[in-house]
Amino acid sequence: MPQYSAPMNDIKFVLHEVLKAESLTKIPDYAESSPDLVDQILEEGAKICEEILFPINQSGDEEGCTLKDGEVTTPKGFRQAYDAFAQGGWCGISADPEFGGMGLPQLVNTVMQEMICSANFSFGMYPGLSQGAYEALHQFGTDEQKQTYLPKLVTGEWSGTMCLTEPHCGTDLGLIRTKAVPDKDGSYHITGTKIFISAGEHDLSENIIHLVLARLPDAPEGVKGISLFVVPKFLPDDMGRNDIHCGSLEHKMGIKASSTCVMNMEGAKGWLVGKPHKGLRAMFTMMNAARLGVAMQGLGIAEVAYQNGLEYAKERLQMRALDGAKEPDKEADPIIVHPDVRRMLLTSKAFCEGARALSYWVGMNLDLSLKSEDEQERQAADDLVALMTPIIKAYQTDMGFEVASLAMQIHGGHGYIHEYGVEQYARDARIAMIYEGTNGIQALDLVGRKMGAHMGRYLRRFFHPVSEFIEAHQANKDMAEFIFPLAKAFAKLQQSTAITAQKGLKNPVEAGAASTDYLRQFALVALGYMWAQMVVISQEKLASDEGAQSKEFYESKIKTARFFFTRMLPEADWRFKAIMAGAEPLMELEAANF
Amino acid sequence: MPQYSAPMNDIKFVLHEVLKAESLTKIPDYAESSPDLVDQILEEGAKICEEILFPINQSGDEEGCTLKDGEVTTPKGFRQAYDAFAQGGWCGISADPEFGGMGLPQLVNTVMQEMICSANFSFGMYPGLSQGAYEALHQFGTDEQKQTYLPKLVTGEWSGTMCLTEPHCGTDLGLIRTKAVPDKDGSYHITGTKIFISAGEHDLSENIIHLVLARLPDAPEGVKGISLFVVPKFLPDDMGRNDIHCGSLEHKMGIKASSTCVMNMEGAKGWLVGKPHKGLRAMFTMMNAARLGVAMQGLGIAEVAYQNGLEYAKERLQMRALDGAKEPDKEADPIIVHPDVRRMLLTSKAFCEGARALSYWVGMNLDLSLKSEDEQERQAADDLVALMTPIIKAYQTDMGFEVASLAMQIHGGHGYIHEYGVEQYARDARIAMIYEGTNGIQALDLVGRKMGAHMGRYLRRFFHPVSEFIEAHQANKDMAEFIFPLAKAFAKLQQSTAITAQKGLKNPVEAGAASTDYLRQFALVALGYMWAQMVVISQEKLASDEGAQSKEFYESKIKTARFFFTRMLPEADWRFKAIMAGAEPLMELEAANF
């Protein structure tokens, strides 16, 4: 049976030692979020994840959701779990206290997203989508809309969705056909079909608040003619049933306990959110937070897959170590003695711990971007979040799937069998590379929108601290084995950045051709930056009295970093070479001759 | 709905132009296998795959196998398909004519394996396992055993299995506990439990012939005490039911239409095959052919996934090309205009076509190793097959899964939905990385058994022709862009070979630490060698009258090769660096501190 235990030691290490996140308490809004309180809340959150969400993960996958007479039933135990989750206040941990939220930093939410997804990816979809709806209404809704919807979304009594995709368009929202016709009372009649709507219909909450993209009658063509509407399942005034219905459920590879609905609207009543024709912008603002959430799904699924691969590798006895028996009293050695099993485990560990530092860093910057009292700091943090969001969304979800696949491989034949639980992680993980903008779209966002923005200002938010870090530690002999490869990889990243930016200005196809490899190269350097910082801290701790108490922890950090720099970071060289090859090898073959 | 069309043009190109496989007809046993006959047979085979096996692939996945009262029912249509397949003679295309086989080259079988797996991976398991049983009995059985079992295995009236794995041991067969106690009549009573037995029970054939590994009472411990037995479901003399029963079916990630059984034996009647205590050797002889078959599964699933990704990329209209609309009369351009979609398609295409050449080359050498009249040629071919089998098994199955995942990615959200069919390819593909020896075990086989064997003789079977090829073409200016990177990558492979061999002699952990990266590096160079040869041929053809008729085909080869050399081959540099890092970064972390 699979297992999950929240990695609280590592989470605290990242929060307190790497990020020194207590600095957030200087922000008045977060003044009460003391480190002790945050730890306490996260430990409570970990308990919910381990004891309530995780035990129904495997059964939820087996049972799936069912649709009957337009009503969706979630798997056994999901209602009770959702009630416990909502009653614990977990739907609104970072929500505005004005509407009943706990007002905790986004960083706390980021950590929770990781743990929820480790415990039960499918379950996490329901409150996750509500957060998206909350954000959209909080930022763009009228006061009346906020008063109507936010308090119930925050308690979890109501849940939310984002209705974007239609059968003929996902990535290209300019093609949307759903129509909104104004009524005399100021509302709209909305008609159209939306597909792939997560949490579109289910039995967890009293009401479901859909945020729907549609076109007004006078809308310009394309993306400039899309407006955002709030379309509740039950109308808030009299709780009458609105004409938005689930037509069918998709049969998916994974996240089977998350309902994925086709939603049909036949003149459903809705209200405009924000300005006419500005819906896409509103949706994109929301989507940045959603993409960070998806990045956490990648990390979360990798963490739980790694834990199970590790446990199996320690327990499974098979063959002897190549240099002689390690446990001669047993019939064979545990497979963790084998270098190739360790390669898979260390790849997983180096990713999880590095990505944890990286994505929490982005989460903390999200707080600074929203709440810092210093405008310059807000801007700088906002830039960094904008830059790093596509990178961690794509890289962490690619790796979430890869690490889940490695956990299967460590399990051998058992990895392919449902009972052991790890094949579910691979199936669940796979969606995160696709939704909220495919990873290819993330890469285009990086080279197209982020790279050149404001004369490279976003890039400098990352490049400057890395440069400074390298400079500060390059004379430190103990750091040489880490700083040298980081500096080399960083120099190549600067080079590919300059070339891609330059070529891309002349011909955007060149930027597109570089995009995925560039994103991966960037992510590897970013992970290297995180690992090098963690080594500095670990070396300092080991030299101090404090560190001696957790010697193994800090030594393990340094050894894992060594693996990362010698075995994983060199992938960036391959990516660099692929980028340098330019667009021609991709573009010269005519479509008909593939 | 997914689709499959056998890539006959490319298959013929590899057989006739790259391999010049008609040379096999010089071998008396193959004298009748004229190129025309082979083409005709393959075209018939393609029809069976496209028209009979493929249409029940998706429904087979949905329905799966069911177990009731010890009997397994395969999905709807499988019995009829099996009957058609068997009646067409496809179970015995390469089998010995003495026992009713068609006696066609193994190479023809290799091609068929690719197509069968493209069409219906699960279906292919049944005749695939029979082939394994046939091989074992053909090589190691007594005359009486051959007369009893082979003719019925060849017609497909009976099918076969390989019963190796037990709950506590898969990779480490030395731990096997199943017991065989001699009876007075020369037979044995076999008792034990086997797991993960593909085709262990089903309703396709009249009888199932199990080949079972077990221990005799006087057996030495470990791998030197394992014997091979034939244990038929129904006894051949009176067709009485033997005491070997399916206890349960595994619930797997994929290949759901292939029954994976727990087999219980309670004193089942069996007969020794080959010599006592020599069962593992017999099993391994068989396994080489089985591993080549699994390599073909990797290629087969990649091919069908690629075809469906390509079709979708040509049809799906979404966004405009980055450098301006390509089809302005449509509401958007087909997504194949986007460089990142092309990156995914070209990765798939370059793999499939390169791997086709590579694995057919190995298939042809299997024929030479078995049938050549020249002993030296037999030996050389046998060495090459021994060397390349673990490489193509691991690399092609890794890539089978990766290409299936790329096809999902090209499909966007639709890729995650069962209806579109591509997510099934990823689920089905995943098993091939695990069974018949995990890919980690293949890598250990390469560095442990193949690299050092006979003072590097196996290696020379590959290194010499590559050296000669590079030398022969290095002065050709038209080839420079291909020969230069190949020569560079090849030099690095020679370097990592020397270092790994040298370090591995002193400490086998070093070889183990290099193994997976080394195998991948080797595979990339081997694919490069294939692509460079295909470019030479294509350039020659284009310069001739003959080539002008298929200009697009040969130009497409050259352009795909360009993609391979500039974008895929550089991965070998990363692998080289990882190998050079040595074992320490893998081994220094104590198991308890992971």
C-alpha cells in the first residue's frame, strides 16, 4: 500500500533557512503570521493531507466520478473529506479576511498546494478551482458580486470553476463561440458548450460558481472580443436552478476522482465580471496564480512518488550489491545498494528538494508583489513571478511525470500494477503538463512575452541575484565544485538568452524553435542556483553547534547537490546545443512530407 | 478516433535499400524468401494488423480481461481475431518448416512484431509468448517434446507462456522457490506460485503450454539450481486438466486486453526441458529473442503514436503561425506550423525511422547468426546481436513511452481523454521498460556482460563498421554536416567505453553507475550511424533517375537526419558527462539519509 508523510523537515528548512520567510511578517497584513504560527498551521495542514485526503486517493481513482440525471457523484469519502477540509478553514487560508479568509501569506498556500497534491491530486482540484474563481471575482468583481460570492467561496460552502475551453478551441481562446446576450435586468443570457471543465458538476458544495468566457453581441473578433461572466449553478437570490448543466463526464487517463465536465448553457443567467471585452485579461491575471498551483502539483506528485520509490528500494531484497553482499544475513540486499536504483532516487530527490526551494521562492515573491509596502519591491517581485511562473509550471510538471515514472521503474513489475499505487501517480501527473496552458505554451510565454519585456527587465530579476551569488562565493574553496558548474551553466544561459532574443526579434519562429529547450535550460540553472544556496547554508550549519544536531540532514543536502551538479545540470549543455541549432532543422520539412 | 496505417514505404526502404536484406536469400534455408515474396507477405501482414487487430485495440483496453471460476475471458473480438491470425499462419512465420512453420527469416518476424504492436500491443502478447515457448522447446526439448508441442504452437491451436517471476523475486531468479519433485514415470510434480504471467490463462487457444522455472530436490542454491519444465494446462496424452490454475488477474496501468495472471501450481504435472539445473541458461537463450521482440514493441507503439500525433497536428486549427497566417482562409492555422509542435513530431519521426533501421539490422543479424553458412559470419552476427539487444530493448522502450507522451502533448487536452486513443499508447508502452529485464538490468547486461566479453570482441562488431563508415565518407563534402557530429559522438563513446571498462574492472560499482547513461549514449550513436547511412543512400538516390520519382521521400530523410544530428544527438554529450562523474555522487549518501 502506498504511503505519504509530509516532508515537514525540508519544508521548514526552505521556509526558515533558505528563504528566511519570516521577513514577510514585516508586512503589516502579515504581521500576525509569526514563524511559529505558520509552522503550526502547516503541521495541521499536513495532518489533514496525511490522515484525511491520502487514505481516499487510491479508492477515489478506482471508483471515479459518475454522472446520473445531470448530477455528479464523487467517490466514497470525498464529501466527508471536503466537509472536514472546508470546516478547517482550508479553502480560505490566503483569502482576504474581509470576506472571511485567514489572510495568511500566499507562501503558506503554496506549501499547502504541494502537500494536498501529494496526498490526493484529484481532491485538490475542487478547492483549487474555487481559488481561481475567488481570485477573479476578488480582483474584477463589483462590490455586490464580491459580497454575494466571496464569503461562501471562502468557507467552501460554494465552489468555483473556470469555463474557457470549447470543443474547437483551447489554446486559441480567440476562437470562442459562446454567446452572451444582454437582458433588461442587467444580466445576460449565455449560450454555448464548454469542455474539460474541472469541478464543473459535483456533490461537494451547495452551489457551483462558474466563471465563463463568452462573446457579447457587439464583440470584436478574436481575443479582443471576449468577456468574463459569473454564472452560478443556483441563482444567489432565490437559489433557482440556472440553465447550466453537465452533459457528460470525460474518461481520462488519471485524476479520475476529479470530475471533468462538458458544460452546456442554454441561455443561462450570468453577470458580467469586469469590463466588456476585457475577459481574457482578467482570465490571464487569474491564470498566473493557477499556473503556480499547477507547478506545485508537479512537485507534490513527484514528492509522493519519490517517497514510495524510496520505501520500496529500502525494503525490496533482490540481488547482491555489485561489490559484495551488504546484508549477508538476508537472502539478498535491498535494491537501494544498486547504483542505478540510486540514480533514479537521487534524480527524484534532487528535483523535489530543489524545486521546493525554487517554487516557494516564487510563492514568497507573489506575497511581496501583492503586499510589500515598498513599490519598487512590489514591482521587482511581480517581475520575478511573471518570469518564473512559466518556467516552474512547465519544468515541474514535466519532472512530476518523470519522477512518477522513475518510481514505477524502481518498483519493477509492481510499478505497473494498480495495487501498489505508483502507476496512479504517473497517470495523475500527466495532465499537469497539458492544462493551464500546455508546457509548449509556457515556453512560448517565456520567450515571447517575458524575455523581451521592458528591455529584459524581468530577466534581470533572476540574472542579477545569480551573478551576485556567484561573485560572492567564487573565492570560497569549499564551494568551488558547486560554483564552477553553476557559473558555467549560467554563462551559457546568458549566451542562449542573448542569441534567442536577438534572433527572435527578427523572426519569431526562431524564438519558438528555441522555446522548450530554453525553458528547460533556464530551469536547470535556476535549480542549480537553489542547490548552491542550500549548500552554502548547509556548510555554515555544519560548522556551527546548531548544525551538529542535524548533521545527517545537512550532509545529505551537500551530497544531493553533488549529484545534481555532476549528473543533472549537464543536461543544460544539450539544451544549449539544441537551441544553437536554430529553427531551420524544425521548419524545413514540408507538412505533407512528415 | 485513432488510426494506423503500416509504414510500408519506410519498411521497404530499410529492408531493400538500407540493409539490402535480399542477401539473406543466399542462405539455402532462405532461398525461397525472394524480396517480392517478403514484400507480399508483409503487405498481407499489414492488412491483418490494420483491419483485424487495430479495430479491437481501443475496445480491448476498455473491456479488459475477466476471470470467473478460473477461466479468463478476453475482450470482445479477440477470439475471432486470434483465429484469423492463426489460420493465416502468422503464429509460425519464422518457425521451423519441420514443425509446420513458414521458415521465413527472423527479419520478417521482426517487421511483423513492429506492426502487430502498433496495431494492438495487448493482442501481440499472446502469439509473442507462444514464440518464446516455441523457442525454448525447439532448442532444448527432446524429440518427443518437440513432436508433441511444436506443431500445435506453430499453428496457434496451442499457446505458450514463460513462468519465471514469483512474488518475492523477479530480477533475482536465484531466489526462486517453486519446487519440482520427480515422479516414477519420469515426470515431475510442480508446486509453487508464479506472478505476472502474461497469457497465463485465456480463451484464445485450446491448450496453454507453460514453461516453468523450478528447483529439483537436490538443487544447489541460487541460479545454479534452477531447472526448466514444460507444464501444459491440458495433458497432451488424454487432455486431462493439469493442476495449474489462474488465481487472479492483475489490474494494470495498460495492456489491459492481455491477461496477466497469478498462476498456482499444486503438484502440477511437468516434464524437464533440457538438463537439470540448467534452466536459467535455457531461459536466457530464449530471452534474447524476447528482448528483441520487446524492442519492437517500443518502436511499434512509437510509430502508431506518431501517426496519430501527426494527423492531429495537420487537422487541428489553433492560433496563427508565429511569422504570419499560413492558411488565412481558415479560422486558424493547423498546429503543425508551430516550431514546438514540429520539435515533438520530428523527435518522434527521427526516432521511429532511425530505430526501424537499427532494429531491423539487429533482426537481420539474428538470421545470419542462426543460418549463415560461414562460421565467422555466424559468430560476428551473434556477437552483434548480443551487444545490441540490451541497447535496443532499453532505448526503444524508453522512447516508445516518450513518443507516446509526445503524441499526448500534441493533442493537448484531448490527449488525456480515452476517446482519442493516444493516452492508451502511453499506458501500454510503459510496461515494455519493465518486463523481460528492466531497462536498468539491460544497462547492467551491457556494461557487465557484453562490454568486456572476449576482450571487447562484441564491441568491435559495432565499432569497426562505424569507423570504416566514417572514414569512407569523411571526405564527402555533402556528408560533412552529418559525418562530423557522428565522428565526434563516436569518439566520445569510445572514450567512455574505455574509461567505464577500465574503472569497472577495478570496481564493478563504477560500471553500474555508468550503465544507464552509457547505454543511452551508445544508442544515440547507433541511431546516428543509421541516420548517416540513410543520408548516403538518399543522396545517391536523389542524384539518380530512380530517386527523382520519390524525391520527397529522400529529401524528407535528409531533413529528418538534420534534425537528429542537430537536436537529438547532442544528448549524448550530457550522458558522457554524467558517466564521467563516476560512482561517488551516486554512492556516498547513506541509505538512511535519503
